Amino acid sequence: MKTILLPSDFSMESIQVAETVVRESSEDLRLVFTHLFHVADDIQDLLFSSYREKEYELVPEEFYHECRILKDLYSKKLLSIKVAFYYGNKLASFKNFLDYHQADCIAYSESYGIPKLKKSSIEALPVLKKCGLPLLNTDLIADSALFTAGGISGSK
């Protein structure tokens, strides 16, 4: 069983990335959709803010609905889907976040990128490239699947 971390803006594109990973996997999977946020530097923001609860409001109900559909479609190999937010400014704490979720790999779409949700969102891709986990660009999976199925002729 593998745990795949999916940096997400909780859009349909994020669901497509997840669906590509699950469809192509021969192993049982757990998915963790996440978004990365800076931690506030101001002590008053830290003391009086309920930012950790407000971020869940950024996840639309349609996203949860699509996750349920994905889980139903791949019920035999998709064991769980989770939404978790990372709050921090240091690579070491992000690695702890990955360890806590037992992440084996990070999947993303290079063509779509990882859009920010708010001003406090972190530019995720540079952090992901430094974290030490394998990165899986689902654009390459989709391209190779078309190529091997004969959907694309000639060189890529």
C-alpha cells in the first residue's frame, strides 16, 4: 500500500490528477490532498486567528462529492481519501508533515500547476522538489498511456 500526497487547490483538475494516479496504480493507495500555507509571523494573528478551521471552507462541496465518486469507482484499490493542510515555513517541518501522513510519493500535474488559494498560500512546487520524495508528474503518465495505446503517432 502506498500513500500519495496530492498538492491541491481542490478543483476538478486535482481530481483528474488523483484519478490518473489511481487508474494507473497496481497497488492499493491512500490519497492525501493538501495545500501549503505560511504560518503567520505576528503573535496576535497566531493567538486570535482560527485560520486552521477556515481553510476547510476553501474546499468546495463539489470536491468532496467528486472524491466520493472516485472512491466508489476504485473501491478495491483506493483505501482512503483525506484532506490535510500544511502550515509552516521550514522544509524540516514539511518533512515531518510527510512522515506523519506516511507519504511515499507526491503526484501533481505540471501543465496545471498548483494554484494558490489565498495570499498565505506557499508556492508549492519548489518545496516539493526539495522534500526528498519521488515526484510523479501525471502529465507524463497520461502522455505515455496515449503513446503506448497508439493514440499518438510519431515522437513525443
